[in-house]
Amino acid sequence: MTRFLDGNRLTLLRCGAEYFPALEQAIDNARQEIFLQTYIYQADEIGLRIAEAFKRATQRGVKVCLLIDGFGSYSLSKKFVRELQEARINVLFYRPKISPFTLKRNRLRRLHSKIAVIDGKVAFVGGINIIDDFDGPKAEAPRIDYAVRVEGPLLAQITHEVRRLWRRIEWLNFRRSRVRSGPTPVTHPFADGVRAALVTRDNVLHRRDFERVYMHAVTHAQSEILIANAYFLPGRAFRRALISAVKRGVRVRLLLQGRMEYMLLFATHSFYNKLLANGIEIYEYEKGFMHSKVAVIDNDWATVGSSNLDPFSFLLAREANIVVRDKAFTAELRQDIEKTIREGAREIEVGYWKQLPFYRRGLSWVMYQVIRIMLSFIGYPGKH
């Protein structure tokens, strides 16, 4: 059950240009402990900058714990990791074995959440990895993504989550813990704070939590559903819920990735014809790469986090999203998504699918079938 807490102070951060300076400042203000978990940690200008902030923190006696995914950060050099460890930064990898010749389901279970917690006083939750915004082939504009800076009662739950996962990974790596965390911090609500919840997804106790929260919001929407999602491949039930929303008078808009970054995006196109025919508006962002995992529903529901609307996020990866019930926050996020649509996206017209060359339609269908087979193979049959 989703637990909403009142009195939180949330700051919406747009892209790395706003997120990284805020994160670095929080690290420089740390006095006791820092936890950061991320899917991708790249040793580029941004990664080096955050690493230097970590080193400054350890020199002040702050405990720094960096948990990174073995697949997402596979290119991180051993030399760079060793330098971090020599600076007394605790580094662990989540599922470091990534052999393509092993088809065990465990290899597909990745750490996809992006969370930072500093002293139990401030946290960051979102979809932004530790990587330069302009990283990517022919990047003409910064990658579009979001994070939320969190203060208030929600911090206790976020702190508990990151500490618990860190201890578990230590145990799985047969490492004796060198990190001794203090008691879970008690943070008082702000008088002008907002109502928010942390919704996580794992493969044990919270397998369907975020999917249920999202579906509940969609099925109860009354006027608007605005989704900006990089990898959009929801199951049949979710697609039907969006179409049902249109039929009861809800305006449904999707802002999706226009650049073919991964083959998975071809499978998304196989849905376009039906979604467009049922009145759903689709916009593709083409100015650069979009990595957003955000949504606005009606005038008082919003989410920012790491979860895509695809089977890998819903069924395999560890994810973390903040869900907010607040009109001002929702309005701010809506305005920013709409600005992205105006300035960098094109609307996909009805009939788009039929106008595509035969080979493009065939490729989309094939990719969709491949993904369905993969899901069945790894033990997740169902309506996808």
C-alpha cells in the first residue's frame, strides 16, 4: 500500500544542468554519510566532478557509499574504481556479472533506480544518471530528464531503503560492513510542505507497487493524462486503460523518444496506429535524446523517477519514483513537459503507421514479438 506523507519540501530539477550542481552542493555540505545509487556512472567530466566531491567528503571524515549497476556501468575502468577506493570511497557493484552467454533471469534484474541521500537530511530521486547531458551520438541538445530534491518526513523511508540495499549487497559480496550507520533520522514536516510518497519496485516485496499506483491514477483520471517516457512499451492492460480514459473524455498525450537509441523503440511503433485511432495524441522528441520518466494526471497528481513504462522496468529492474499530490508541483511539471513538446517535438498524425515503408512496419512487429518471447522465456508470460 502506498504511504503518502504530508509536509515534504520538493524541488523539481530539470536535466543535469540543475541536478548536478544541487547534488554537488549537498555532498559538500555532508557531515556524516552519503549514499548514492545509480544505473550508469560514467567517468566523464560529470563523473569526475562528483568523484572529486566524494573525495572532499571523505577527507572530512564523511562515509561515502557508491552503489552502481554492473551492466549500466560496465565501461567504468578498474583504474577509476581503484582510485575511488583508495580515497576511502566505498564502491559496490549490483550484479556485476553480465555475460551475454548466460540466459538466467537474474542477469536481467538490474539496479535502475537513481537515488542519493546525504546525512538523512536531503535526498534526490529521479531518472538522471551520473553522465554528461550531451553524451550520445550527435547530441545537439542536452538529454531531457528530471529529478526531485526531497526534504521532510519522506526522508526516513528513502534513507531506510538505500541503507537496506547497501547492507544486502555487502552481504551478497561476502564483505564485512565497514559502514556503521546511525539511527534513521527524524525529520519534521514543513508547514508549507506537500503530500508525497516514495514508490519502489523490487523482485521480492514490491513487485507490482509502481504499476498499481500508475494504473490507479490512469483509471481514475478525469481530465488529463500527460506522460513523458523514454521507453514506452506498456502491457495490454495499461494501453486499454489509456484508451478507456479517452472514451470518457480525458485528454491523453504521450511525449516519447523520437531518436532510435535502442531497438526496443521500434517495438513501440507497433502500438501507434491503434493509440492514434483511439484519440491518443503522440509527440516524438527529436531535438535531442529524452530520458524522462515523468507523468502528470489531472491537476494534482505527478510522478518523477526512474521507471519506464516497459516490461523491464515493471517486471525486472529495481526502480524508485516519487509520487506527488500537489497542484503547484503538478502545474510546474506540466508546464515544463509542454515546453519540451513546443520546442523540440513533432506530433505524429493519424495514419502515420500506414504511411511507413513495409520494412519499418515489419521491423516494429518483429521487435514486439521478440520482446514478448523474451518475457515468456524468463518466466513472465502474460498480456504484454
